[in-house]
Amino acid sequence: MNGYFTLYRSFFHTIEWKEKRVFNKSEAWLDLIYMAAYKPYTKLVNRTYVELDYGQLVASYRFLEERWKWSN
């Protein structure tokens, strides 16, 4: 299969997506795509400004573990 499909960002604001649960690998992958920059911008991280380009994100292992309810 080839191609792609459209997933509106509003999907990530639904009750179903925000439900507290352990994420599976597919949900974690979608979450990474959601958190990635869709345009260049500057983000403040630990009192340091980080320049992000399209497709980049800043996240620590601890942040992702807590967000997805995973253990290291």
C-alpha cells in the first residue's frame, strides 16, 4: 500500500485521545508526529531557547515515559 491519509490535529483534543492509559507503540508514534513542529519556532527549555525546524521536537525520555505511562 502506498499513500497517506489526513489526520486533523483536533483528533488529539478528543476525550478518547486524552484518556489516561498506557500508550501502545502506534499511539506513541502518532503522539510524536503530533508533538513535532509543523513550522519553525523557538521553544524555551530549561531556561534555554531551542530553535526547532519542521518535524523536530524537544522531549526527554522521562517526559515521554510519563506521558505514555511507560517505564524505562
